[in-house]
Amino acid sequence: MSDPDSKAAPPATGSVIEARALTKTYGDANVVDAINFDIFRGEVFGLLGPNGAGKTTTILMMLGLTEISSGTVSVLGFNPARQPLQVKRRVGYLPDSVGFYDHLTAAENLAYTAKLMGLRPAERASRIKASLARVRLSEVADKRVGTFSRGMRQRLGLAEIIVKQAEVAILDEPTSGLDPQATLEFLGLIEELKKEGVTVLLSSHALDQVQRICDRVALFQAGHIVLMGPVTDLARQVLGAGFVVEVEADGAGLARRLATIPGVTNVEALAADRFRMTADRDVRPDAAYAVVGANGSLRKLSVDEPSLEAIYSRYFQNQTDNGGKRDAA
Amino acid sequence: MRREGSPFQGVGTVMVKELADNLSSARMLVLELLIVLTALAALYGAINNLKQTTAEDPFLLLRLFTVARAPLPSFVAILGFLIPLMAIGLGFDAVNGEHNRRTLSRVLAQPIYRDALLVGKFLAGLATLAISLTALWLMVIGLGLIFLGVPPGTEEIARSLAFLVIAIFYAGVWLSLAMLLSIVFRSPATAALVALGIWLLLTILWPMLAPAIAQAIAPPDPRYALLGLDSPDTAIWTLTLSRLSPNHLFGEAMLAVLSPSTRALGPVFIDQLRGALMGAPLPLSQSLLICWPQTVSLIAGTIVLFVAGYVVFQRQEVRA
């Protein structure tokens, strides 16, 4: 088979995926409504949001697997609507609850897709062997996939992306339905991919996992991206501050002292000797100093990392409080 | 908007994989056994008949295909009935099976177009049918050699080859239909039931319905009825309606190819046969001319149904 890579991608500008006013319409409904985003080389980007918010549709448009109603998206400099083969040659995709041919073995399944990728036989065999080892499925390489657990299937799907040596890996709900052990293992594999410089785009509901591995996230709601950026930035935007520090101590006028620490935006007295401070940085040393300064005894000093879950629930809570004015958009 | 790259990239890969799946599947084994066993029974009847009667028949091999001995129909009639079943068995879950196994989006995320998947699957199905039919054809010739002991002539081989080609396209019509249904219906069971329903309608019910409908459209003329003849209009309508069924087209084409004395496939007036030596065999080229419209119809049916499936598949959403 001849190599049709006649047109090379334009020089990397840092962003591998660019969406501009990307829209998908089914009937009258805009499932994805004029979204804009850039994904940069080597980052792990998370797509979050409730079911039906348009995450999977966005992914399918990037791969040229569904038509774009209006707007543009470019993946590695290619237009997936016109040059889907170029895009799909460089992008690996692990669909939501991936399926394999159950009557074939793991290696045979990979061999089939590797052939579709156009790899030569020798290359194919070595890449498949290496990728199965990477995802720790070497010992079941010759077992039928029908006997595999869900976690093993997900890892096999990742092995396929590794065989492809994809520059961008798109993972749709990769950890849904996995047990905690399998989830941890899978997240580890994603981190390995990131270390190799692969750009990873993943969609998920599992907020704590997304927070652990994603450099940036985009929060989808009803076809819009309502929030986008690193988790700490979002926390500042939605929760008002990045850090919540809890102090359990006594001492005269402690609340006032804590409030004067630079960077603290709010001090809330939970009990006579318990205070919750919101701050834009980690103010634990200052809080300890303040307690000691007030001659108090410090019993507990803890910091809540800004959690995506808090951001998420607070955001949607605000939405309903505001009377859902975004629905009109 | 033009797409870049060849739509046929990956066709070969898909075809080889699907062919391997088809040939090794239990489903195919059962269908093949069914066909081989019924065909053997029909051939056994035909051979016994031929041994007793016509030792001087110039087209002994062709008689093997067409001679029937009660209660079994002829080999060709059995094929006309069972080829659709085999094609439906191969095609009814071609696309919706991939959907349900959730392999479709993963395969389509590889650098191939949807065309490759559909064309590859269709060609693999057609190749499977062609292999099975060729094996059957060889079986008939082999049994003829063993039991009748008369080597077939060139024309007999040519005519039986024509049979093979027409049979493959007849199978193609049903394969296209089954694949179309597998694209339209998300559930393989629904697709299979609808396909089998159409099969029963066209092979069993339609031959009975067509005359009834024809009589409703063109009521028989009492003057012809008095003479005990069919009215020409009614007869023509019956034939036209019957020819909507690929089964009928296949039967007509087989008649022309395998019975060299066949001169016409529709009603003819007596004066059109003036000067004809009734019962004298036609040359091969003339027989082929007679069955040409039927053959073209079968090829066209295959293509039209495949294109319909192609169009639906291209517009279908990939996500489950």
C-alpha cells in the first residue's frame, strides 16, 4: 500500500486540536453549540459534564466519525471532515465501553486493527508484542477476548492506541465501570502515555480521577463549554478561592487574627474553637503562626485541596439558583 | 466537500478477516450441511431417473441439475430455495452485529472509510457464497462422472458454468438485502426475521399471489376462458408480477441455460413459433440471450440493494 502522507501537517504551533464555533445539530437541537477550545501538545485534557452534554459528539466530530454542522475543528493541522484518514492515522480512540471480536484472541484483535492501520507484518508483530506487555496483557495474548474482564478490555483498547503510536489519544469514559484497582492501574497507564509526550483527551464523570491526571479540564453543559482551565483556576473562579484551611484551636480573638492574614478572603466560625478560612494560597504556616501569637493551642490544621467535585456541584448549584438563565442560550 | 484518500483502503483486510470468520463459523457449517444434504438427495433421485431412462440424451450432465423425482424437487429448484437462506445467514448481522459488539466505532477509528468496511463485508459474503456454490457445482459434475460414467461435453460445461455465475448473483441479491436490513435494523433478530419474512413471501407466497393480483388488474376475458386458454393480458401481468421475485428470475434463467430446448420464457403466439423445430436444442449463445435479461436483473438487484444499504450506512450515526 502506498503511503498517502503527501501533505504534511503544518508546523506545530503548540496546539494540536483547535475547535472554533464547532456546532452539531440534530433536528432543531444544538447538541454541541459553537464551542471553542485549544488542546496543547503533551497535555492531559479532561472533558467533564453530565450525560448528553455533548462530550462524545465533540469527540466523534474530531475523528470525522460524525458530520460537523458548522464551525471548524482541526486535529494536528488536518480537517477531520475532509482528511479523516490523516487524522485517524495519528489519533487513537478508545470508545465508551469498547468492544472486541470475542471469538478472536487479544493478539488477533490487535493484528486486525494493525492491518487496518497499514502496518507491515514484521512491524505489526513487534508493536503488538510490546504494547501488550505495556498494558500487562502478555500472558493472555493468546486467549479469546470473550473471557476478558472489563478492565482487561479497556487495557486492550489502550494497547491498540499504543500499537498505533498515536500522537493524540482520545479516551471516552475510560474508567467507567472499572473497580478501584483496575481504575488505578488504568490511570497509571495514562500517565505513562503522557510522559511519552502523547496528548491525551479524556472524558469522564469520575471527577477525582480527572482531577488527579488532567492538566486542564473543560466543563460541558447542554452543548456549551461553561468552564475551562486548570482545576485550581476553576476553583478560584467558582469557589471564590483556591484553598480552604480548617483550624481547630483556641485563643483570644483568633478569628480576627486569622482574617488579617494576607490572602485570606473569608473566615467562618464553625464552632467556638473551629474556623474555616478561604484563601487564594496555602495559608497554613500563617495560621499556625497566628494561633501561636494568640497564645492558643493548635489542635488541628488541615487544608482542603480545591476539589473538582466541589467546583462541579457548586457550579451546577449556582446554575439552578440563577434560574437557569443559560437555558435560553 | 471532497474527502481525501482512497475509499478502498482496508477493503482487503476487512474482506480477509470476514471471509475467515464466515468460513469458520458454526452458522455457515450448518447451512452448508443443509444444502449439501438436500442437494445430495435431489441428485440421487435425478441419477436414478437418468440411469433408467435416457442413456442417449446429449445433455446428460444438465439433466442432473433439472430432473426431479417425487417427492424431491430438482437440484436447481432446491438451490433456488436454499441459496437465499444461506445469503441471509451470512448477512443479517453484518453491520448491526458490529454495533452491538461495540466494535464499529473502534474499527472506524482506524484509517479507513466506512466504504471499506461495507464493501469488504459484502465481498467476503459473496466470496463465501461463491466458494460454496462452486463446491456444489464440482460435486454435481463429480457425481455425474461417477454414476453416469459419461464425460460432459464442452457445451454442457459452459452451460453449467453459466448456471454457476447466475446462481452467485442470485445469492448476491439476497446478501445485499440481508446487509441492507442489518444496517436499517439495530437488532440482528429483527433483521433476520424481516429477511426471512421477505424470503418466504417471495419464494412461497408470491407465486400464488402474482396470478391473483394479475387477475384483479386484468380480469380474464371470458372468450379465452371458454376456449380453456389464458387471456393474454392476464398472462402478461402474471409474468410481470412474478418477475419481481428474484426467485422467479433465477428459475427462468436456469430454464433457459440448463434446458437447451427452451425457446422463450414468456407467453408467445403460435405464429411466432412458425418454422421452429420444437424440441431441438438451441446453441449456447441463443440460450444465453434468452436468459440475459434475467441475469442483468439479478445483477442490478444486487447493486441497487447494496447501494441502498451504502447510502443508509454512510448517514448512520456511529455511536451506540
